[in-house]
Amino acid sequence: MARWIALDYGKARTGIAVTDDAAIIASPLETVATAELLDRLNALIAERPCAGIVVGDPGQITDSTEGIAALLSDLRRSHPALPVHRVDESFTSREARNALVQGGMRKSKREQKGSMDRVAAALILQRFLDGTGSPDLPPLPDFSSLRRPKR
């Protein structure tokens, strides 16, 4: 089998989580600068078989909505054979913070940029695996006319 990759997209940084090869357990992997996200995803997809990609979606218009729409478009264009799913990410940041507290992580460690992002990505991925991630999310607005040309 192949693993799934999940993303908790943010304008500055994005949390990444992966499943085991049997696609049963979601685990936090890392946090990367969003500007480097596509390169890192390409490397992850190249290093091991990938069943598909799951992207957290806030379910409402936020400051990340346009970036998520662009990411989905880029993923579907660069990896047309991979399924790409959107999963409701409501409250995952709060759940991630609670999980880190309950796990005994000190406040100074929790406040390091990225700790919560990769845990939130794992929560998004686990929702997808459990089938509780609202698979019928409405389509995102079309931001293509607003996008700046790539450099």
C-alpha cells in the first residue's frame, strides 16, 4: 500500500503529516515554509509511494482561502494521478494545542513555530482516515483571475 500526505496550510508555514504504509495511523512529520511546500511535497512523493494528498480547509473564507485554492490547483496540475481531498480543519489548531499540553510539552516548546502545525496536519489526516472530515465541502471560490503570474 501507499501512504497519504496531509497539509495544514498557512500563509507562512505549512504542517505536514503522513500515514503509515497501511494508511491506518496519521503521524506529524514536519513543518515547512509555505514558499518551499511544493518542492518538499514533490520530494516526499518521489521518495515513497503516495496514495493521495489531504488538504485542511477552514470551510469558510479566511486569509488562507486563496492560497489553499492555488495549492489545490497546483497539486492537481503537477500530480494529476493522485487524488487530492479537502477536509474540514475546524478546531484542529485548538485540538493540537490541547494534545501538546496533555502530552506534557512545555509551553516554550509549544510556542515554537510549527509544533502545532504538524500536529494539526495529523489531526486533519486522521479525520480523513476516519471518514469524519466533511468530504462534501462546497467548492472554493475561483481566484485564478486574481493570481499574480509566477516568477
